[in-house]
Amino acid sequence: EPDPTAALLHSNIAKLSSANTYTVSTGQQLHLFAGPAFVLYKALATIRLAEDYKKKFPGNEFIPVYWLASEDHDIDEIRDNVIFNKNFRWNTLQTGPCGRFSVGEVPALLDEMLSTLTLSVSGETLLKQFREIYSSSSSLSEATIRCMHMLFGTYGLICIDADRPAFKALFRDVMRKDILERACLPVFEDFSARLESAGFSRQ
């Protein structure tokens, strides 16, 4: 039986090559189990904004994109998982880009959660779904993509793991121009000025 979520994701990916397709993007450092609530809000806001743009400009396509900051090295920012005031710590000794980390230790952490926490039926089901994902994923990046697709795939959210040499090679000229000519700075300054004129601080 065809998977409608997979079909939607493949359709959205195919649309990216069209001139009338735009992306609405967000991104985040990788966390276990899709991360704290603000990560979910960022994904939902991106999906909603893409839907709003589609209504406003029906002749165009707007695809929600979630960019994995998979090369972030700061494991200390993501090892603690506080649920109902109880901390479940991922005591991994791995170093380097977190997206490349093996997640072989994570199912045991989920087993601890399942045996310790008092959960609703839906909460227990969700943790069991996470356990299946982490038990069958080779890296934190893969597990994160699968978690995000489980939660948001029906809305067409595309996940990008940029930790791929071939992928980076596609936009090396853009990176070179930005580094050597600071090409993005005028855009940043203009947008910052517009934010400040609307009453917001740059922060």
C-alpha cells in the first residue's frame, strides 16, 4: 500500500526544481526525540507560514524546510532531557559533529523513561515510536529526520542534513562570495533596519 506521507515528501522535493517554488526554512541543532518544545514550534510555524504564503500567492509553491545543524559539536547542550522535572542524561563519550553520533545507547534511555515516568497512553505510544526509530537508525541525523517526518511528514516538511560534501559543493560559489565579498551583509542590514523601524531589537 503506498505511503501518502512519502508521496507528499517526494512531490515537494520534485517541486524544488521549479522556478515558481520557494522555501520557507527553519533549522536547529540536533536534540534527542526532536528536541524541546521550541523546536516543534519552529517546525510548526514554518509549515504554517508556507501554507499562508500559498493562500496569498496561489500561483507559486511554498515548501517548508527544516535544516539540521548536524555539524554542531556541542554535546553538552543536548545531552540532558528533562521530562516532568526528571533529567534523563545521554552519557555518550562520542565527540565531533553530533549528527554523526551513533544512537545505539538511546533505546536504553527510552526504556528508562518508559519504566520511570507515569505517562498517558498517547505519551507511552510516542516514546515507543521514538524507541523504534532510534533502534533502527545509524546516526543522530538519521534518527532526527525520521522523528521529524513522523511528526510533520504529513504536512510536507522536508528535512535537510547538510553534512554532505556533494551537497556543500553545490553552493560553494555562494559561500565563497559571502566569505570574500560579504554579499549577505547588505541584506542583513536592510532587514535589521526594517525590524528596528517596526519596534523590534536586532536580538
